Amino acid sequence: MAALENSIRELRKQRGLTQEEFAVKIGVTRQTVIAIEKGGYVPSLELAYKIARVFNKHIEKIFTFAE
Amino acid sequence: MTLKGFSIIRLAIVLLIGITTAVAFVIGNLFLAIAGLLIGALFVFLVRQQYKHVIIDERVLNVSGHAARLTHLSSTLLLGIVALFLIFSGQQNDEFYVESLGVVISYVALFNITLYAIFFHYFNKKYGGTRE
């Protein structure tokens, strides 16, 4: 089964951001950040761009499509 | 204000509205029930204005959409079955009121489906859906 994996947790910790702070930066709730980090929710393209902008990285460096 | 504080205040307001409405119905005062609902809605709105953080995001909307679709499906199906049962039962036992109730409930089910279709058409159009 194909799945979209991400490195948000690691990147967020590297930058010393809490889930709450990160949620405020990308305009979502903390529960959504938790869900995305756990892989339970795949964000929309718009949200993925916002996440990429916070980390100053390309989307494909954060999200990887694993088969 | 934290999310927890906001949730507690909102729950308290909803409880107060519920109690006020129940008391209003018991004493038969419709004005009190309507006033309670309006004041409660106003308080929820004012508290919401104080809470600056995001409460509804795309995941919440996604979850709401799934829940709404399942609720619509199950409630419409249930209403349809109950309506059919009441209509046939009323006809067999010559109970006019039971049959009428069944007809009313079937109209409610049809209204449910119509409303869903209208909203579906509206949002489908809004989010770029075409019939090509």
C-alpha cells in the first residue's frame, strides 16, 4: 500500500518549535499537527506548501511517497 | 484564552441554554426558550471572538464531511424505513393517523434528500465540479 511519509516532527524539533507554535504558524489546530506527524492525515497541497515555507524547504524534501 | 478554557466556557453556555430551554418548555413559556437560545448564541459568538486561535481547519472539515455524509445516509434510511412501516401498518389496521404520520415522515426523508442534493450541487459548483 502506498503512503505519504513526512519528516515534519524531526524538522520541527530541529527548529525548536512546539506543536502548538508550529500549528499557529501554518494556521491549523494542534490536533492536526499531531495527525500529520503520525501520518494519520495527509495535508492538502496548500497546507503542504505552508509547511514547506515554514521549514524553508521544497515539498519533496519533507514529504516522500513510499510504496 | 486557551483551547481548554474556550471548550469549558462553550460547554457551560450550551448547558445553560439546555436548562433554560427545558425550564421554558416545562412552564410553557416560548418567549423564554427563544430568548435563552438567542442570548446563548450571542455569548458563544462573543467568547469565540476572544479566542484568537484556529478551531476549524481542513482536517476538521474533512472529518465533519465524513460524519455529515454518514449521518445523512443513516438518518434518511431510518426515516424511510419508519415511514414505510407506518404507512403499511396504518393501511392494514385502518389507522388513518398512523398512515398520515408515515406520510409526513416520508416527506421529511424526501426533504432531507432534496436539501442534500441542493447543497451538493452548490458545493460541487463552488469547488469547480462540472457535468462534462
